[in-house]
Amino acid sequence: MERKGLGFVGFRTLLIVGSIVFPMLVTFTLLRQNSIFDIGEGFSKINVMGGRAKNAVTDGLKGGAKNVTAPTRGEVHNETHVLEKEAQNVSAEDKRGAGQNITGSEVVLKENARVGIPGILEDTPQRNTTPDVGPKNYSYADVENDPSPSTSIGNVELLDGLLASTFDKGSCLSRYQSYLYRKPSPYKPSPYLKSKLRHYEHLHRNCGPHTKSYHRTMGTGNRSSKKNVASKCKYLVWIASNGLGNRMLTLSSAFLYAMLTDRILLVRFGTDMVGLFCEPFPDSSWLLPKNFPYWKNWKNVETYENFRKNDINTYKGFLPSFLLVNLQHSHDGHENFFQCDNSQDLLQKVAVLILTSDQYFAPSLFMIPSLKQELSKMFPEKDTIFHHLGRYLFHPSNDAWGLISRYYEAHLAKVNQKIGLQIRVYNTHRTPHQTVLGEILACTHKHKLLPELDMQKSVISPLKNQTLKAVLVASLFSEYGEGLRTLYMKKHTVTGEIIKVYQPSHEERQRSNDNMHNIKALTEIYLLSLCDALITSQKSTFGYVAQSLGGLKPWILQKAYGETIPDPPCQRLMSMEPCFHYPPKHDCMGNGIVNITLLFPHIRNCEDVNSGFKLVNLS
């Protein structure tokens, strides 16, 4: 009986405990299955959200401003002043890409970042302002095998891996939206170029402004030292010169030289360059700090040619910490054997080179024996240097991108074909506007870019399914846009095509040191680069930048004299590469003038400047 009593009591106790514990176990199990802290489930749900968000962002960007209605024929005439009015809203303050006018797509990006969708903003690493001195051990092979460029962002958006994927999207909309406005480039960056860019970005993070290495190097002053040779971080300070086209060309050349020589490129922008471009390098800045020792008096730095003349045989290992290299075409010593290996051996030992130039000197780097092999690996297609480097470096700031995208959507988005027309008239050789206009028509008619006019019929109402072509005119003078517009408004075309003509601005004269002028110039350069075909003027750096960014081989207008239209009126360029107008003529031994084109098969004389050089692709 006692055992039975104990069994009954034990059973009853077990039943009571079970009735309490079982509901608790059930509740715990249900909570665990739905817990937001479960690692596997949490990431699975986030990934689903990320996929939907990515589609939403892409759809939002593609939608853009598609609801903007293209202007009617009567509205076209007033478009001459659109860019002037738009540009007045752009602040000249130092925003460095932080645009104030937030577009719909920018709102989507910022909202996605706020709710924590991966791959938008929160994945951007925090900038380390005091990294260890000097670059870390870094393997190009590691970069080439890194799958990161194609993980969170598509390869198309990143221009086939040309761009890094770690930027804050909202800080520079053009970096992630430009592919929506331009056809994919048939010219792909080589794996070796991409690896060099990733290596440079790593170097710039570790040696750029506000790092220990930067402060240590800049604090040395211009005293001579033997320690420069062992310095882990060396610098190339770029100084602006002449107009925006010249600046972009020489800046890309300077960046190429910096990559080849493991130097950090820093740019000295004045107020006239503020707010033009986004930062090109992730987690760092390319802007030269204003406490740079020679910010205002850089011309007082010892020059390379003087040092070469006086001290090259007597320096005995003692080198100045700062050295000025002047490659401007108007400088008496611009042919100072910069392209020679013995010069490069000397320059490589200087900690800080200050470079000023107004030329596209990239072709001269192919003349340097020690750099030739590296360049060939980076650019198997020799005529793609500015095309790749320009698209890597020059991303319009949010303010400038607002002007570009709004103008494009309003006037160019819905046409069948876009013809870019860049007209530069030099004061030293002023051809009558009517002659230039006749030359333009002769060129466009001959190469079937624009239809001829039917002089017997006046313009008729547009029919359905008619081809619509847009002509974008970039010129300091309004006569060209107005002249073409008047012709195609009054007369019917023999093909039945509808032609609309737009000229965003006409400044009448170039103002290189004006910030607003530069913003308008960048806007027109970029719009020209979005065209399907391009006609440009001789010796125009403005046109060079547009053609190379767009991957276009333009037709270039021949020089006209008086009222005579040249025959042929224009010539197709053999390469989209810019022309190096004033290249070196002497050999490195100083023995006399040599024929550079015979020594370097990828270098040819320019079509528009007989004494100039340009890179071509022979394969």
C-alpha cells in the first residue's frame, strides 16, 4: 500500500510538472521559429528584401523622368537659354558631389539605406583617417580574382568592372546612373587595368590626405634629403591650367603616370573647379588639402629642368623633397626629356612632384622604355586610354548630373538618333558663320547623318512612325544652332525625317576661371558624349573629351578659308584618342629630331594637327 501510495503521489506530481512544462516548451518552440534573431532565417529574409529592393531601384532609375514631355516644334526656340537658367540654381560652394536637388531615384536609394537593405549605403566601409604608413603587401592576382564587383551591384553599372563597388550611391548619382543614358561600350577594360585600379585605390587609402604618411612627407619642406628614395608614399600634385577640356585631358594623363609610378594623385582645384566632379577614389579624397606647403607659391618650387641642368651630375644622392615639372606647351622647357628613362630614374627618387600641364601627354608615356610593357598590359587596345580613364575619373557631381539628366530626358531621350555637333571658332582665324554652317550641312549630308532639304516643299505636320533625329549643338555662338533650327523648321526633308535642333547655351567667349561656365561646359561635354554620332572642330580639346568618353570616332571639320567650303568638308578620325598637340621632337640622347612615328608603330600624326601625335590601335 505504501508503495502504491508513493506511485500515485509520484504520478500526480509528474502530471502537474508536465502540465506546466509542456506549454512552456511549445511557446519557446514557436518563438524560436519566428525569432528575428535567428541567424539563418534573418539573412534569408534580408536577401529577399535586397533582391526586391534592387529591382525597385533599377526600375526607378530606368523610369527616371520619362514622364517629361518632349517640347513641340514651337518650344524648341526657347531651349537656347535652358542651361543658363538651370545653372543659376547650382551653388558654387564646395559640395564635392553632395547635390541639394534630390531626384526620385536618389530618394529610393536613401530610403533603402534607411531601412537597412544590403548593398546600398550601409556596406560602405568607414574611412580610416590614420592608417599605417605606406601601402600593405598587395597582390594584383588577389584583386583580379575578387568577386566583389559583381556581388551587390551589376557589372553593367560598374562599367565592366572598371569602377569599384564600395561607394555611397547617394553621394554620386552619376556613377551608378550613367549606364542608363549610354549604350554599353564595346571597349572592355583589360583584367590587368582593373587590377591596377584596385591596387591604386588601396594605395590611395593608405597614403592619401590626412594619413600619417601624408603629414610626415608634407612636413619635410623643400630641403634636400637621401631618405626620399626609401619613402613608401610618394605624391603627384596636379595644378590646373587653361580650359576645362585641357584640364580633363591632362588630369587623366597625370593619373595614368601616377598609377605607373605608384604615386598618389592629388588635385589642386580652385573655386572654378568646385562642385564639378565626384570623388573618384573610394574611402579617401583626391583633393589637395589647403595646408599644402606650396598651395599658393607652387611656382617657387625648384623646377625639374633647372635641377637637371645644374645638379644632375653633382647631387650625389641628395634630392629636393619637392620638384616642379612644367609640361605646358607654352613653357620654354616643356621638351625637357620627360619621356626618357634617365629622367624618370631621377624623378622617381623625389617624394613630391608638382605637375602643371595643358596637354594630353599620355602618348609620351609609351616612349618611356621602362613603362612601355606595363602600358601594353593595361591597354591592349591602345586607343582606349582616355575612354577608360575618363569614365573612371570624371563623374559629374550631383548638381552637374541634375542639369545633364534633366536636359537629356526633356529633349534627347525619345529621339531615334542623336547627332552631336561641336563648333569651335578661333579668334585668330574667324571664318564667317555662314561658311561654317554650309560646311556642316555638306558634311552631314555626305555621310548621311542628316537628310537633305526638299526645297520645293514646306514643312508639313509630322506623321506617325516618322523618324525623329535630334541635333545637339555645342558652341560659344548662337548662330549655328539658330541657323540649323531655322532651316529644318521651314523646309521638309527629302526622307521625311523630323529634325529638331537644340543648343543648351552660347557663352560668346570662353571663361576658363569661371565656375558656372565650367559647369555648363561639363554639361555640354557629357551630353555630346551621349550622342550616337559626333562632328567636331579641329584642335578642340572640348571635342576630344566628348568623343573619348562616348567611345566615338567623330567626323572632324576641315579648316575653311573665307567663304570657300572645303572639299571634302570633313574627315573621319582613325582613333577616338585625343591628340597630343605639342609632343617631344628630340631623342633621349639629345642628338637631334627623330621621327617618332617610325619608332613607335602605335603612334600616328593627328589628322587635325600635323605635328601632333595620337595613339591608334593597329590590330
